[in-house]
Amino acid sequence: MASSSSSSRLLLLAALLATAAVLSAAQKTTKPKAAPAAASGPAAAADGPAPTNVTAVLEKSGKYTTFLRLLQESRVDTQINSQLMDSYNGLTMFAPTDAAFAALKPGTLNSLSSQDQIQLMLYCVLPRFYSLSMLTTLSGPVNTQASGADGPYKYKIKPSNNNVNISTGVNWALLSTVVSKDFPLAVYSVDKVPLPYELFGPKPPTPAPAPAPAPSKSKTKKHKKSTGIAEPPAADDASADDTTKKAAAAATGGSRWVAAAGVLGGAILAGL
């Protein structure tokens, strides 16, 4: 009985080992399922590593130090980086080189207020991602991130062979180099600082002040024309009355003396 029990155990153990070997071989020969293919296009690019820091993108070449400084001083770089993290449309940037800023007339940037400098930086940013091939197909005005009382500031984009010119209404700039072409941020180097028409275009003439009201016409007394003979000065009323009275008294007294003389003369003649 003991020998029969031992033989049964050995047979069971051998069967278990054989089963384990078969399962192991089956696992080795089974092919793993292929991973699903990644979706193509901008949405797929947004899921993977992407250039979401504009400072890191521009610092690579070392040709945009002035532009970077202005972005940081105006804090537009913070706004752009925040948009890159949350935007499904992406952004496009036209980055002026240091040489482009050096070519500006002295005092151009200092003539702008702090708010206008922010708008100048935002004017270099389009509110969606454009590849170079997409830019060459655009026509008509294109909105930027800058805006004013009349709405967004705009560019007019004009393809030039395999490149692109952008017009601001004040100057033209050529897209010379692709700095970044990966979604969500496309960055193109430009050889001039784009000057928006709203900030650098001709100002409307100042309206002329309203004319002063005409003085009212007053009636003036008409003077008689001079005949060449000076008129005697007019005496005042009191003096005229006194003179008249004196003349009348003198005349009365004289008459009395004449009458008295006549009587006396008649008497003398009668006595003779």
C-alpha cells in the first residue's frame, strides 16, 4: 500500500510539472497586442511635450534679448505662457530681432505709455497657431491679441514666394526665420518691429476752436460836423442865471438914472 501511494504522488507531481511547462511555453509564444496608434494633428501635439514657455523658446538663439525684456517688463510673457497651457487653438508670435529694435528711431518706445507698450507686445501675437504653409494661404486682415476702442489690431498678410510679408499700415516686416514650428506655439523671426497703425499712424487733426461771439453793436450819438468856428463853452446853469440877473439889474439901474437926469434937467430949464 505504501509503495502504491508513493507511485501515485510521483505521477501527480509529474503531471503538474508538465502542465506548468506547457503554460510557460504558451505564454512565451503569445504576441503582445499592439498599442493604439497616436492621433495625429495639433490635438495630439498638445497631449505630449510642447513649447509652453515662450522665454525658453526665444532664449535659444540669443537674438531676441530686447523683445524678451519688453515681454517680461510688460508681463505679457506670463499671459502668453498661461494661454499656452489652456488654449486649444495655440498661438503664433512674430518676434523682432535685436537688430530690428536698434533700427527704430530714437525715442520710439519711450513715447509710448505703459498701456501702449503692452499693446505693442500683444500686437506681435496672433490668437491661434499658424504654420508657415497656413500663413501663405491667408488673405485679408488677420486679428492680433492687441485691441483698442475699435476692436482688435490687425495685420495684412501677403505671401511672397515661399515666404510671408506682414503689413501694419505703417511698415512692412518679412518673416525671415522659423524659430518654433511645434504646436501650440509657432514663432517666426521678423526683420522689423511691427508698428500698429492705431499707435503709430497719423493722428486726426485737432479741431479748430469755436469762434468768439461778435460784440453787440451799441448806439452812439451822432456828432455834428464841425464848421470850422469854435463854439463858446457852455456855462453851467447857475452861472448863467446869475449873469442874466446882474445884467437885468444893471439895465434897470441905468434906466432910473437916465429918468432922474431927465427930470432934473427939465426943472433947471423951467427955472431959467
